[in-house]
Amino acid sequence: MTAKKKYTDYESALERLETITDDLENGEKSLEDSITLYTEGLEIAKFCNGKLEEAEKKVKIITEENGELLETNFDSEGN
């Protein structure tokens, strides 16, 4: 098994998560390896979710109202 790696960016973490998914779906890993991969996948998914939440907080929506540009925070539930 590969040693656990701390990911610093979303793209590389997502790429690893896709590899883990493929490995688990092909069914050729042992039970122990599958559990290890599954656990790593959960950790990576949590990391990716955190990165998405960070990005969401940074996103601003710029709208024009009465000829003036307004900047508002992104609201994932409403916008």
C-alpha cells in the first residue's frame, strides 16, 4: 500500500480519489487493501470538501443594480 500523503491542492487529491475509486470498483484488491483504500478515500473526500467550502467562502457575486456594481457573498443555498 502507498503511504498516506497529505494533499496541498484539490486537483491532485481529486485525482488520487478517482484512482482509489477505480481500484475499489475493479474488485481485485484484498479485503485489507480495500479497507485501507476506502479509509484513505474518506480522508481525501473530507479534504476536498474542506477545499470547496474554503473556495465557496471566497467567491463573490458581482451584480449591477441601478447602474452601480454591487459585490455580495456567494450563498450556496440561495444563489
